[in-house]
Amino acid sequence: MVVDPGDAAPVIEFLNEHQLTLSAVLITHHHPDHTGGIKTLSDTFPDLSVFGPHNPKIRGITDSLQHQERCFINDLSLQFTVMAAPGHTLDHIMYYTEGLLFCGDTLFSAGCGRLFEGTPEQMTATLNSITALPADTMIYCTHEYTLANIEFALAVEPQNPSLLEYKDWVTHQRNNDKPSLPTSLQTQLHINPFLRLHQSDVKGYAETLTKSTLTQSVEVFAALRSAKDRF
Ligand SMILES: [Zn+2]
């Protein structure tokens, strides 16, 4: 099973190398860097199930899914619950099963997705649905943006000891050509400013940016997100 194959070639290469076949593709949203490989993979594996949001713009979806629907991958005895995740895009969905979340471009380690289509209200509600999951949930983000995100997170919370420690670990991983992902929700709750909107340093940073007193977490989120867009 693969999630968000932007390109079929590395998937086919991996499958050949490990003598595997492909049962299913999970798609989180319509962006080409998440869907570009669907056609070649479907042509290569004619019985392939391609799960994804109900969005006719995405070509090649065989099973479209809505919020709270179940997604069964029979060959792997896996069952996911679909979580609607508007914010980065309006069609965005996430796939949850006990212990892991495929969150697409919603949450990144130490950051979150840009708001291309959704509103700050939608994205904060989506992020709240992630923080409501068990803290030991492993989060599989779709881009390795961690180091760049840490720079922004440190601008927001320069004294956060967990964040400083995490930066050392990520730097070591990346220097050894290893990913920083997946990450746990527990870690993100300690280091990700977008999940720490009530922390005084985070709120203070947003208030400095907007030169106003912010009473709602969605206002803190909106200020942080637009600052990150310009960072
Ligand atoms: Zn995207």
C-alpha cells in the first residue's frame, strides 16, 4: 500500500526490489505532487484499489470516501477510519487506524500545511481532531519539511527545551540521510507551535505580530500561519 504517490517510478522500483505487489493506494487530497503517480500505478496493477476523497478532479479514484467512513484494505487486514481535514485544501481527508495517522499535508513535524483553500477556522478544527487522538499515535506526514519548520518554531518559542533537543535529533538524522518522520503526536504537542496556541510564548508571538490582544486560539493560529507563509 502506498500513500499519495506523486510519482509512480520510485514506488515501482521499491516494489520490484522487494518483490512485492501493490494492493492499494490512499490519496489524501488533489494536489499533483500527491496524485501524479495514480495513472501509471493503475495501469501497472489493474486490480489496484485507489481510495481518496470525493473529488471528481482526481482521476483514477476507485473508492471515494467521506468523513467517518471505513476504508478496508483486505489484503493487509487493515481498516482505516476517514477523518475530514479541510484547511490545506477543502477535499483533504486523513486515514486513521489505532496507532497511526496518515495526515497528508495537514500536519507536518513542527509545522502545518499552508491554507490554499480552507480557512483558519477549518484548519484549527482539523488540528483539534488530530490532538484528540491518543498521544502515542504515530503521524505520517507527506513531506520532510521538519528542519525548515523548526527554524520558524524556534522564532516563536526560542526557549522551548523540547524543541531545542528535537532540533539536535533531527539535524543528526538528516545529516545521516535519515527521515525525521514519522513523528508521534506526543512529540508534536511539545514542539509544534500550531498545536501550542495557548502557550504564553506562542500567543505572545502572535500578539506582537498583530499588535493586538488575541483571545481566540483561531486568531493566534491565523497570525502564526500567515507569519510562516512570509518566513
Ligand atoms: Zn498539498
